[in-house]
Amino acid sequence: MSNAPQDPYGPTPDQGGFQPQQPMYAQQPPAYAQQPAPQAQPPYGGYAPASSREKNWMGTTSLILSLVGLFTWFTAIAGIVFGHLSLSAARRGEADNRGTGLAGLIIGYVITILGIVAMIVFFVAIGWIVNECGGDNPADWCTDTA
């Protein structure tokens, strides 16, 4: 017997014992993992899908034009158009800001409808004033001469 202290885990390799395998992280990866990944081929004759941020500008433009429509009214119509285009792009995966496009679309419709209602009220009021003050028998408040 040898005077060497006994290893509690068994004999060492130099003592003729079991040779442990290399740990997993030190092993070489399998041959299939060393090959480069195949490049994805565009489907349908060369058409490659666009990135998901390519048309985000449409949603932002829709929201801005609709909000500017609070002051100018007619830009809200352009906000509606860009809102629909933005939602279509989001549905196709070309944009990822569906909420912004939807907000621009809703605000644009609300401003357009309110503008139409305001124009109708304005023209009805002008028509009523013309009817009261015009003709053979105008109202007293129209002809009040001091």
C-alpha cells in the first residue's frame, strides 16, 4: 500500500483511476452547430416583408394632422386618410404603432363631424337672421333706429 493520502472522491488519473470526461461547456459543439445558419429566402418570387417600423410615420402624421385640425378643421380630413393608411399598414405588419393611427383616425372623425355640425348651425343661423330682417315685414330688432 502506498503512503499517499486517500482521495475521498476516489483514485486520481495518475493513480490509474477513472478519467473524467470534459465538462459540457468545454466540449466542441456538434458539426451541425458550426455551419452558418441558412439565409431566409424571400417568398413569392423575391418579395421580402418590410420591417415593422417602415410606415410608422403614417400614424404619427395622422395624429398630428388631426390635432392641428382643431384649429384649421380641413387638416382633420387628411388625418382621417393617414389614419386609415396607418391601420392598413399595421394590419400588414409594416407598422407597429396601431394605437397612434387609431387615435389620429378617431380624433379626425370627431373634429370633422363637429366642424360639419358647426357649419350647419352657422348657415341655419344666417338663414334665420336673413328671414327675420329681410322681406316686407322685418322684425323690430332688425330695424331699430335710434
